[in-house]
Amino acid sequence: MKKELATLGFSATLLIASQALFAQEDETPIAVPDTGAGGYVASDGSVVKTGSGDCLHDSSYSADAPINACEGIEEMEEAPAVEETAVEEPPPEPAVTSATLDGEALFDTDSATLGSVAEQQVMSLVEQLRGFDEITAISVVGHTDSRGAEAYNQALSERRANAVADYLSAALPDVEITASGAGESEPVSSNDTPEGRQLNRRVFIQATASSITN
């Protein structure tokens, strides 16, 4: 009988010791969250634990709003915020306009001098170009029909292109203007008819700008 009592006493001692050890292992304080204790008994900023290490609840406790560390729920790490990269708008396509002036209306035969009627035509074109914002370049190309020597036609087309370019430069001094001649090399119609040759005698103007303002 004494042996049995001794055995029971020894078992009780082990049980008490294990409970004490368990309590010691759970003595790490659990801080009250910023949102408050919310159903848990708290003291000095920490949740109060029982002797077995469980968090002590009060009458307002609800399982819908637990303190995770008390209930053995692992804290979910917040996913790092993804920084949105601003999408740059592509630059607007440049606006391009062109005009073809009748060379016969601009110049007398074998002449590269602009008359009064020709100046009015070119000035009308200038007014159109002023409707563009930030004109970056203007190119002027002179053309002739195939009558006469090829070298002569080449030189004549260059002189006529330069005459128009000079007028444009005076009206639009801040714009880069280039002039060149194609002679008879780029016909737009047959040189076998008067009508076709008239179409081939021309001055082609192309302007590039950032946008149209009006």
C-alpha cells in the first residue's frame, strides 16, 4: 500500500513539474494588437495567460476576431506592394502636308523668277502653313517636262525650286527649308501631250510639323 502511495505521489510530482515546465515555455508575452484586446484579458499591454499558457478570454470574446498568436494562427505576411509603372504615351506622329504648284502658272517660259501672280499663290500656301504648330522642315522640289536638254531642265528645276524656297524663307525665317531639282526625271504624266507636259512642269512642296493648330 505504501508502495502504491509512493508511486502516485511520484506521478503527481511529475505532472506538476511538467505543467510548470509547460507554463515556463509559454511565458513569452503576447502584445495586445493596435486594434485592442477585443475579448481577451490584458494587462500592461500584454494578453494575460492561464497557468497552461492559454490566453485568458473575457465575456466579449468572439472567435470571429481572434488574436492570432493566442489561437495558434500563423500571421500572414503582407505581399509587397507592387509599384505601378506609368506607361509613357508615345509621342504624336508628325503632321505632314504637301502642295503642288503649277510651274507654268508660277514662271514664264525658261524663267525662274516669281511674278506677282506666282507670289500670291506662294503667299496663300504660307498662310496654310501657318496653321501648323512647330514646323520642323519644308522641302521644295522643282520639276520640268522633257522638252529641251536634260542638263538644262535639271538646272531650270533647281533655279525654280530655289526661287520658291527663298520666298518661303522670307515668310517663315525660323523654319529649315531645303530646295532641290529633279529636272525631267520624275514625270507624273506623259510628255507626249501638252496636257501631260503641263502636269510635269511643277514645284512640289512638303512641310512637316508637330501638329495642326487650326
